[in-house]
Amino acid sequence: MRLLPKPEDFLKMRIRLYILMLGYLAENSIRPFVLGRKNWLFADTPKGASASAAVYSIVETAKANGLNVYTYLNYLLLYMPNTDYRNDPETLEELMPWSPRVQTECKN
């Protein structure tokens, strides 16, 4: 005679499935980083490596916020030179990917 699974068994299965899904999401989010590793071997100077890391960070943050990366980079290059972010760092908040204005102009 076959016994039916207990309700606790269903909960355990759901938890395992959720953990597996989180693992896949984590792997997919670091895949571009791993693939780009070989390209970073050509950053000959610390300043070059720092610049590469800054651009990579901007691109990944834009992706995480659901923006079109190309549009967002164009947006930054268009509006950032006109801001006085060194004397007024709060103006950078308007250029961040989560800013409402950026979201409306650069959303996928």
C-alpha cells in the first residue's frame, strides 16, 4: 500500500526548489564577470584596471535596474559633463539608474 506524502514533505520540496533557483540566478549574474576575466589581463596599469572595473560596475548596475545599457551610457555621457558633482555630490543621485528620470528615459 502506498502512503501519501505528508504536508511537511511538500514544504521541504518547495524550499529545495527555491534554493536551486537562487543558485541558478547567482550563477547567471556572475557569468559575464567570469567571461570578462580574460579580457582584463590586458589592463596593464592599475588605473586601467580601475577604469575597467568602474565601467563594468556601471553596466551591471544598469542591467540590474532593468535599463537599456547603451541608452543609459549615452544618457550619462550627455548629462554628466554638465553636473558639478565634485562640489555637489548629491547631483549624482539624479544620474543613478534608480532615479525616476533615468528610469523613464532609459528603461528597456
